Amino acid sequence: MPFFRPGPGPYALVIAMTGARPGERLLEIGSGTPGMFGALAAKVAGLTGQAAAVAADPMAAAALQRGGAQAGALVDVQVASPAALPYDKETFDLIVLDCTAMPIDKGAEWLPEAFRVLRVGGRLIVAERTGAVRLWGAFEIRPPRGDAAAATRALESHRFHPVRKIAE
């Protein structure tokens, strides 16, 4: 028996910010952070929870499958196009659009289908790097990758209201 209990892991803040709860039906779109998907899947999984993910290609889907397996969660991962998610209308309580590996305009292609499969009162979270600061050379700072205003515009143009920034 270990002396110290393991901590909640590197995705504890993300899980708390999404408001994911045991028993919810989760869909992750994209494959930028398989570890985050695994952590969220482990949180919602249980007797009534469901964790699913879609990716645009088989390699990305395999990464998501590994993320779920490493977290010990039973997940359903499929390859799909932005134009046709393989789920019925109003299937999910929480959708995470993971734009950490793609620009928001590419991620926005998934929004009409995300709206279709999200239940009334459900939540859609866009995970995007908007202000990562990295040192290049001795003192240069790389400009931010994403644009939070563009994400808000994309969501509002696809009938997601209200939209608010959770963190930056």
C-alpha cells in the first residue's frame, strides 16, 4: 500500500472546468490531447456513463483509443467526417471539441453535427491553445497560436448560445 495517494493527474483542472460528472454521456471530437480524453472518459464512465470520440483519420482514432485504455475507461472511438457524426440526435450531455491540434476554423467544420448530437441543455467545450508562451532562442516569445474571439464567433454562428470563455 503506497504511503501517499496519487494526485488527480495533469488534467484535474480541465475536468473541473468542463463540469464533467459521473454518468454523463461524453463525446470528444478531435485528437489533440488523448490523455485529456482518457481522463474525461474515466470521470464520466461508470454504470450509466458513456465515453465516445471521433477523429478524422485512423491514426488519430488509435491515439484516442490508447488514451482511454491508459485511463482504464471503456470508450467507443470511431473515424468520422465533420459532415456526418455516427450518432443519433441529442445523444450527448457533454461534447469536447479538441482544437489543440487544429485551428478553430478547421474545428468549426464539426459544429453543425455537434449541435445535432448535443442534447438540449448539454454543454460544448472548445479546448484550444490561445496564449501559450514559449521561449525561442534567448528572449523571443512566440505569439499565441489561437484566437478566442474566432472561437466565440464560430460557436455563435452555429447556434451555440450563450458562449463564454472559461479560462485563458
